[in-house]
Amino acid sequence: MNADVLTPSGAVADPRAVAAEESDDLARVVRARRRPARRVHLVIAALAVAALAAVLVRVLLGDYVVALTDLLLILRGETPPDAPGASFIVMEAKLPRALLGLLAGLAFGAAGAMFQTTLRNPLASPDIIGISLGASAAAVIALTLLDAQGLWLPAAALLGAVAVSLLMYAVGRGTTLAGQRMVLVGIGVAALLSSVIQFVMTRTSIQDAQAALVWLTGSLARATWPVIGLLSAAVLVLAPLLAVCARWMRLAELGDELSTTLGAPAGRARLGLVVAVALAAVATSATGPIAFVAFLAGPIARRLCGGRPSLWAAALVGAVVVVLSDFAGDYLIPAVNLPVGVVTGALGAPLMLAVVVTADRAGKA
Amino acid sequence: MSAPTTLEREGPVSSTGGETGGARGVGSARRRPPGLAVLLLALLVVAVVTSIALGSKAIPLGDLLQVLTGDGDGMADRGIVEARVARTVVGVLVGAGLAVAGAAMQGLTRNPLADPGLLGVNAGAGLAVVVAISVFGVGSLSGYVWWAMAGAGLAAVLVHALAGLARGGVMPLRLTLAGAAVSAGLASWSSGVLVSSRQSFDSFRFWQVGTIGGRGLDLVVTVLPFFAVGLVVVLLAVRRLNALALGDDLARSLGENVVLARAAVALGVAVLCGASTALAGPIGFLGLVVPHVARFVVGPDHRRIVPVCLVAGPTLLLAADTVGRLVAQPSEVQAGIMTAVIGVPFFVVLVRRGRMASL
């Protein structure tokens, strides 16, 4: 509205009236443009609340119920007078699992959505293009042949994921078709690594093989504070970077040429991929490849947001799904503790199918 | 039309841009470069012969001929040769089935990441075998075959039905997503059972590694009709794949019955992949990568990709199996593993060097 102040009076017949009319149109346009954006903001806020609620459910409920007031006491470092054992159970079992699930879910959801959008392929989740398998193969070998314990296991997994990512990067480097080539090499390497895993599984003892199977399914049972600390540090570093990339996601979806033409800085989409690879790699090394979360978070978030891709919504969907699935895996069937990955796949698949079946337009699934 | 033809004669590195223009020309009868066909067939023959002759005990070609022509009744090697012939037949069937199914699947979904198991076939077969082992105590290969076939079929029908439920019917993207979702769901059910039952997992982990050894000819004969039906269906639908590759609207305007074409291809893929998995267990790499290699070599025309897959698939699988027997004597590395070990470096070099042949 500063415009009519700057306009010399008398240059236009009645500048105020014209400006008012223009601003009326402008306001209508602004309103119309903001409506979908407001929906996305609402969805993100609702999902954030849901994620917090999921963490609270995971920590407070279950076989051993903890009162909210006791939890607050425990978090302040005091021992609740009426439940002296609660402190240990919360700090050593329940809270680490909830936090690890939250962090891993955020990372998987965001990474998956970034891959799917930037590579413009709904199948392009880290599970399929080899990064999780790099981590898996390294972890299975470390677990069965080297008998790795403690932090060595996630370290080995991270090394495997980084090695696969570097190979993919080296192959894609310096071409306009970098994304395509990376994906092709990724699926080839993924097939090779899953063969290696199966080979190791047939050659090792059944005890080791089953431990490896649990890791491969994705499990929060190994949650420890050092792992949570490292993972949250990684997420804190990568999240701002991702925020930068998220702004260009809708342009990246148009493809390399068109998005450059429209003013998206060249290489921004590539940076997004690098961040997504890093996120997927650290999360996988901490929990194992939790089945399906990276794949399903993006489409579900997009559906919630009315067809617009949103990285934050996808990340939060991932967090909610992982934390609640872990809870369900522990208590759904009495006396059976299922790894979280079993539940995300078994219950997430129908959810995903519902999204597919109710999709109203082709391509907006 | 003349430009692409000359390009094509220059061999494998022919320009994909030129191919696209020519290959999709309606009704143009194109000749295949005879050199390529001869080369591929020769490689297949070599693979078949070495697969029978080599192994932990090499058999001289003379003895081999004697046994095969029925002369060698009293020979000590007779049993070995018979086992290897059965193994080779399995390799040819499974290699051809998976590679052709992979090419058809990638054409059907227009997605280079699609593998033939994407319709839920592999996961369905896997879950059925898990149920057979853990609930019904099935322990023999011939028992697994029927369970795996049934599981594969049910999963494929489920995926297709679910993708068709949505408004607008079956579309590539929906088929892809529904297939991936059903696969993940079924695989999770499998691992849920396996994580809690150590005994079942001990049997399952050996089925899970795809291998072509240890299957008798009688088992092959039971599964043979499925391979025949699947191959015929896919080969008949090959021309339709080219139309489908142009997108639904364009295909329809070319007079194609899109729904029928897609259903036919999906049926062929499900039967081929189901039969292969039932016979050999899941072999992942082959169906995914051989079609890409074929596309690099002959361009995007499915009428040429599918025949190349038909010959190259068995060659790779047999070669891998033979190497797997030689490197780990007297034991063996399963074919499912060796295909990937041999194939991946080759594939990476191809992707790095060749031009992208997009779908």
C-alpha cells in the first residue's frame, strides 16, 4: 500500500480508488493462493501434535503404566515417591525407544519423500535404490562374521550406506542424466547386496541368522542413549539443509530443464538428494531399514495435504507411523514382541492401499 | 527410415534417439541385425554345454555325447549328467521366464525400477511357503512348488483387483504402488512369522536363496505348462507393449484396447514369474537387469527387447550357475547369488558408458 503514498498526487484521477480496487483483486488472488498453503500448515501442525501424542502413548502406556506427573518428575531427575522402579524403566527402556522411533521416522519419511519427488518416481525410496541394502549388508556381515557389538554395528552399517552412495554418485557424476543413472546403478547394487545377505544367512548359524533377520526387518530394541545422541545430532545438522531444499521441491518435480528455466538454482535438487541419502543412511544404521516407512510417508502426506508434496508432513507421518507401530508390535499380540518393521509393513501396506484406491486422479496417488 | 537402419548396423552402441524414431513407426517391418541374434544364440549354446559338462567333476565332451545319445548305459557319469541336464533345463526355463517377465513388467508399468516381482508375486510365493513350512509342516521341494504357485497367483490377483478398484481403473502408477504395498505387506507377514519361529526360518532361509540345483525333471514337467502359457501370452502381447509405452491416450487413439492389453501382459508376467519362483525360489537380479541390458543393445522396441531377453536370460543364469559350482567346489554358490555377482559389475559399466535408453 506504500505505492499510493509514493505516487505524486494528481498523476492519476483518483489514485486511492484505483488502488483500493486493485488491492481488492490482489487480496482475492492472495486468498485463493493461500488456501492450499494454509491446509498444508494445518496438516503439519496436526501431525506434530500427533507425533508428540504418539511418543507420550509409547512412554506412558503399555505393560507398565507411568503417570504423566511421574514422567515429569523423572525427566527432572527426581524419583517418583510412589513408583521407585519407574525411573529405570522410563529412562532405560521406554523413552529411548520412543525417541529413537521418532528420530528414525522423521528421517525415513523426509528422505523417502525427497527421493520420490526429486527423482520423480514413486518407487524411488532408499529401500529400493540400494542405500538401505548397503547398510544392511554391512550390518549383517558385522553381526554374523565379525560379531560386532555396541556402536560398532551402526558404524558398520553407516559405512556400508556411504560406500553405496559414493558408488552411485561416482557413476552419475558429470551427466545431465545423473539421477537416472544413479537410480539404475542403485537397483543393480541393491540386487547384488541382497544376494550377498542371503548367502551369508545360509552360511551362518541359525542364531546369528535370526539376529540378522531382526536387524533387517528394522527394530528399535537396540535403542541406547549414545545412538540417540548421534542420530539427533545428525538430524539437527541435516534438517536446516533439508528445509532449504524443501522450498524447491515443487519445482524439482517439473524436471531438471524446466525447474532451471523457472529460476530454481541448478544443483539444488541434487543437494536435496545428498541430504536425503545422508538422512536415510544415519537412520538405517541406527535402527535397520524399517520396512516401508520411507516409501509410504510421502504418498500419505501428499494425500493429507490435498495433493501438494510437503517434506515436513512426510517426515511427521513417518515419525507417527514408526512410534505407533513399535507400540503395537510390543503389545498387539500378547507374549510376542514383533520388531517395528514387521508392523510398519503389515499394517502400513493396507494404509497405503487405501491411499491408492481412494486416489481421485491419476498421478495424484 | 533409412537413417536408423544404418545406425543400427553399427552394432550395440547404436543411437537410441534414432531408434526411437524408427522403432515406433507403425507397421514398419524391421529386420533384426542377424549378427546379434547369432551371437546371442551361440552364447546360449556355450552356456548350455558348459553347464552340463563342468562342475565339481568335469565330463569330457565325448562321454557327454555318449550319455546323451543313449549309448552310455554302463557309464559311471550317467547320474551326474542326468542331474546336470535337469538343472540346465530349470536354468533355461527360469532364466527365460524371469527376463521376459521383467521386460514386460517394465513396459507395463513404464517404470525402469519395476521388477517382475512387483505384482506381489515373489512376496506372495514367499508367504505361502512360510505358511506351508510353519503351519502345515511341508518340507519337500515338490510341496513348496504348489504353495508358491498358489501364493503368487493370489497376490497378483489381489494387486490387480486393488489397483482396479480406484476410479478410472488400472493405471501404471496405481499398479506400481499397489504392487509395492502388497509386496511389502506380505513380506512383513512372512518376517513376522520367521522372527518368532526359529525352526521355520531354518528351512526358509535355504528356499529364499534362489537356486536351480536339486530339482528333478519330474518337477520341471509339472511346472512346464505354466511357462508355456506365460511365454505365449507375453509374446503375443509384445506389440501391445509398444503401444502402451506411448501412454494410455495415445495407445487408445492407435486403436489399442488398453485395459485388455494391460490385463493380458499382467497375466503373462504373473504366470511366468510365479512359475519361476516356485521352481527356483526368488532370484531378484535377473528380471530387473537383463531387460535394461537388452534395451541398451537394441533400443526401446519391445518386439526386439523380449526376444533378446528370452535368449540372454538363460545364458546369464546358466553361466552364473556354472561359475557358482566351480568357485566353491565341492559345494556351490547358489545361482541366485552368482547372477548378481557376475552381472552387477557388467551392468555398472554399461550404465556408465552407454546412453540411456529411457522407457
